[in-house]
Amino acid sequence: MQALTLDRLLTSWARLDPNRVAVIDGYTGQRLTYSELDAKADALAWNLRAAGLGPGDILAYLSTTRLHTVALLFAAARLGVVWTPLNPRASVTEWMGQMEHAGIDALVYD
């Protein structure tokens, strides 16, 4: 029996109920189905891999919570990349300290 991971969870839902709404953007009302979220996560995973990220690398993310945030979280899980969200309300000094402490390999920001 395989362990249930975020990646496998999304892939399973995308196969079982592809047209069901998976996430709704609280700002815009935009919706993504499980199939759409899976496809976005896959595309983002390819982009992260092309940028040189792989298992065990640490990815910082700086933005408010939006649809692309959820897709990027699943993309990171798909690659085995460690997800480190940064508080958008923090100062640049705080971000720099957090990223240095965590040993960030890459930063995605909105």
C-alpha cells in the first residue's frame, strides 16, 4: 500500500471526480475543478523542474492566498520540493531572515 501524499490525493480526485469544484478564489470567485487544478499543478511542476528544483529543495512563496497558491503547493508536493510560505505582511528584513534561516533554493512571488 502506498502512502497518501498531497500529490496522490489530487491525482486521485482528478480521476474520480474531474468536474467537481476543488477550489474557489475568495477574491475573484473563480473556480477550478479537480481536473483543472491537477493540470495547473502539473504545468507548474514542469516549470519548477525546468528552473532546477527537485526533491528536498526548498521553495519560498510570497503572496496572498489565491488559486495559483494552491496549484503551486500541489506542484511542489509533486516534485518533493519543500514548501515554505512567507507572510506577505512581514517586512523585507523579516523575509530575508526567514529565507536565510530556511536555506531557500528559490522564491516565487506575486
